[in-house]
Amino acid sequence: MPIKKSAKKYMRVTSRKTEKNKKIKGLFRVAIKKTKEAVAKNDLTTAKEELKKAIKALDKAAEKKVIHKNTAARKKSRLNKIVKAAVKK
């Protein structure tokens, strides 16, 4: 437990930021999961819609520096690859 006043404040700030980051991470993780589930069910229209939501969520997370921009790009690329392969079949 911190003793100094500034350390206590930093602890409060960190907990607030952690909560915010968890929400943002949760949004893109759920969007990715829904996209993969739609592809697994061969529901291509839903998969495309969920892909758009996932891309938007990943971009927001990268913009707010919750994840690195290259990580977001990699995840978007892999997800897009999965959806395109499903459409091709």
C-alpha cells in the first residue's frame, strides 16, 4: 500500500485507466468472437456486419493506445482473411 500522497493518487488513476482499458478490450474481443462464430455457422451476412464492428472497435482501441496500431492491423488482417475464405467457399 502506498504511503505518499502522490503514490496514492497514482494508484487511483491507474485503477480508473485499467477499468477504461478493460471495457475497450472487451468490446473488440467480443466483436472478434462474434465474427468467428458467424463464420463457423456459415452466416456470411452477419459475419460481414460483425467484421465491420470488429474493425471499428480495433481502430478505436489503437487510437486510444489500448493496443498497438500494428497489433490492431494484424488482428484486422487475420479476421478479414477468415471472412474472405468463408465467402469464397
